[in-house]
Amino acid sequence: MSEYSEQLMADVVAKNPSEPEFHQAVQEVVDSLELVFEQHPEYKSARVLERAIEPERVIMFRVPWMDDRGAVQVNRGFRIEMNSAIGPYKGGLRFHPSVNLGILKFLAFEQVFKNALTTLPMGGGKGGSDFNPKGRSDAEVMRFCQSFMTELQRHIGPNTDIPAGDIGVGGREIGYMFGQYKRLANEFSGVLTGKGRNWGGSLIRPEATGYGAVYFAQEMVKTRGQELAGRTCLVSGSGNVAQYTVQKLNELGATAVTMSDSSGYIHDPEGITPEKLEWIMELKNVRRGRISEYAEWMRGSVYTPFDASASQNPLWAHEADCAFPSATQNEINAEDAKNMIKGGVTVVSEGANMPTTADGVGVFMQAKILYAPGKAANAGGVAVSGLEMAQNSMRYSWTREEVDNRLQMIMADVHSSCVEAAERFGTPGNYVNGANIAGFLKVADSMIDQGLV
Ligand code: NDP
Ligand code: 2IT
């Protein structure tokens, strides 16, 4: 690391204490940008990176609500408005008990570069709450969402900041928040994406992140003259991203053999076929049950609970060709990455945001496998959110085929931007450098154009 990068990272750590995920996300970008700064010291002298790591605005607020027993509950709400150089703030809302300022800052920072890669005019933001929707009734979730939006609404707008879903926030939560926004603002607008089909949502938005991660993997294997058909795939998670990843893998003739939730994972060596996936979707989206139930239902499959004290995640030790981590950050460490290589994995396309630790990424790089970081591989979700915004502005909606074609084109563009930037800066095949550099250059040049703001 150069002296400049070392000093910058020391400042980031000192100024943002107790935010290890934010430090990790910044470190990765700083490492990639060393290559750029050698050739373009003008970015250093304009202190673009120093500005980009400081959120334009951070909003933190109290979210009081009443549970079904009449007891008062208090949660914390956040919105990080990270960067608006290329468009209004755009990014999801996460409801999960682990949510804190550092996790949302890492997600907002990643979002800035991801959104730049999509080719669409969107800045970066992220928000959410430490609210735990698990085990809560619909009425409780509605009261929480209404209280959350009662504060958030004064900070967002269709031309200012447009939230969407992430972990724990799907169609139900977006509906409750949209209803409350509309009532308070007296305005029916595209202020959120991931909306229902009947009230301004885009076709393919629910599918977009998972489909996009598979399209990205398809682009990667094409560079080696291969295809996905016939390949065995490890998938983690069983939420929105994981479900549509498995659906698209089935369509392309590949076989997904694992899925997980926060308690454990299932391994089905026969493959999670479309019929089995339909059962999982009902389990997770309607009954809101646990993935362990799958193994009780499907003979021949095995459920393994996670052991929080274990140094390895057994899901990643199964033999396979490809992996689509689609649950959460840092779910693959160096040991897991080594197990994956040993088990035959040569393609990793990250549906989740930063699912691999820095050491784990190092293992993939050394093994020279096709490894796509989340900010490139999962850009399809926010890209179709951008298409939802475009349709809302036109007061029109495109067909499934139109949206899916645009998604495929965007994923191919994200892929070629990464490949070209990696080559231009002397690290061909390195999708981490490619994504960080291509995303950064678009944002950095826009920031410089707009002066010191
Ligand atoms: P969902 O809430 O629909 O599903 C999340 C899944 O991951 C669930 O199976 C959940 O298990 C599991 N999970 C969540 N937290 C943890 C944890 N701490 N440890 C282990 N497992 C966990 O979320 P999404 O599918 O939308 O999001 C998954 C990932 O994809 C996240 O990293 C998100 O940031 C990223 N992403 C999402 C996009 C989107 O459009 N939704 C776009 C781009 C990226 P359980 O049911 O037990 O909680
Ligand atoms: O991480 C992400 O890109 C998302 N959760 C989707 C954001 C969006 O605005 O659709």
C-alpha cells in the first residue's frame, strides 16, 4: 500500500470507529484505486476519494411503535445519503436486528459504485432499521413501517432520494411505506421502487437481482468459451435474491443444490427443481417458515444447522462448479473460499453485498477463478429499480420481455465495463479492480465537473 493509501485508511478508521464493515469496503476500493492514482494524480489532488468516503448526509431517527400486546417498542431508523454526483440518492432499506450505522455506511458506499456501473443516472444511498420483522404480525409490521416513514418522508422524494427493498424489506413493507408516504405527502409518485404491479411497480423487479447475478456469471463463463448449462451450483440464502437465482439457473439448465437461512442450510443432491423452488417460495414468502422444513418434506435432502462458533460454513464445502452467495455480508471467509476451490468451484457471482471477507477474496484471486464482487454481479436489482423510475416518469410500463432484455443488456454492459477497466489499468481478469475503477471514474469525473460541493 502507498503512503497516501495508508494515511487515508488510518484516517477512515480513526474517524469512523466501530465500523469494521465500512473500513473493509473502503479498503477494497482504496487498494484498487492505487492503480488509477499512479496514472492520474489529479484525483488525489482534488481529494475526490476523501470526499466520496464522507456521506453527503446521515439521518438517524427514533421509530416508536406499539406491538400487538399494547407494549411500546422503540427502534432506530437510518438513511445514509452517500453521493448524488450522478443522480438522486438510490438504494435499499434493510430491516434486521444487526443493522447499525457502520453496516449501512458500507452498503451505501458500495451502492455508489454499483449504481454508476448500471449506466443509469442514480446516486447512492442506503437505510433501514434494527427492527426485527421475524415473528411479527402483519399489523405490527404495518405500524412499524408507518412510524418509520412518518420521519423518513421529510428527507426523501422522487427527485431526491428513492429507497427500495433489501434484507427484511420486500413487497409487503414497500406497500405499507408507500401508503404512508402518499398520505403524508399528498402525492402519488415514484418515491420508492419495488412497488406492487398494480400501483407503479415494474415487471421483473422482484426477479432482477437474482436473474442479474446469473446473467453476470453467464458473461464471465463466455470469456472462457463455456456456458452454465449442466453445472452444479451452491446458493446461500432463501430470500428474494436466492429464490430468483435458483429460478434462472433452472431455466438455463444448471442445478442448484443448496439454499440457507440464518439458522442452517439444506443440501439436495438431486437439485432444487422448479417444483421444489415453488414450495420454498410458499414456505418463505407466504408461511414465513424456516428452511429446515424443506428437509422434512423432501426425501434425500439434508438439513444442517449452522454452528455460530465454527470457523467454517459447511455449505461452501460441497463439490460444485459455481457459487452464488445470496444471504449477507462476510458469509465466506478464507477457509470457506479454500474449501470452495478444493470442491471444484471456478465461478463465484455475488448476489449479496460483500459476502466474502477480504482474505476470502484473496484466495479467489490467487486461484484465478472467475470472481465477480457484489457491486458488479448484483447490480441488476438496482438497475431494474432505475427502469421502474423511468417507467414512473413516463407514466407508462414496459412488458416483461422489454424489461428483461434491458436487464440482460445492462448486465452485459456492467461486465464489459469491468473487463475494460481491469485491462486498461494492467490487471486483466480482475473484476474487483474493474468494478471499483470503472465505478469510481464515472463518479469522480462528475464530482469534479460539479465543483467543490
Ligand atoms: P431477504 O430478506 O429476502 O433474504 C435474506 C436471506 O438471507 C434470508 O434467507 C435470510 O435468512 C438470510 N440472512 C439474512 N441475514 C443473515 C445473517 N445475518 N446470517 C445468515 N443468513 C442471513 O433479502 P434479499 O434476498 O433481498 O438480500 C440478500 C442479499 O442480497 C443481501 O446481502 C442484500 O444486501 C443483497 N442484495 C439485495 C438486493 C435486492 O434487490 N433485494 C439487490 C442487491 C443486493 P432468515 O430468513 O433466517 O433471515
Ligand atoms: O443492494 C442493492 O442494490 C439493493 N438492495 C437494491 C437497491 C434498489 O434501489 O433497488
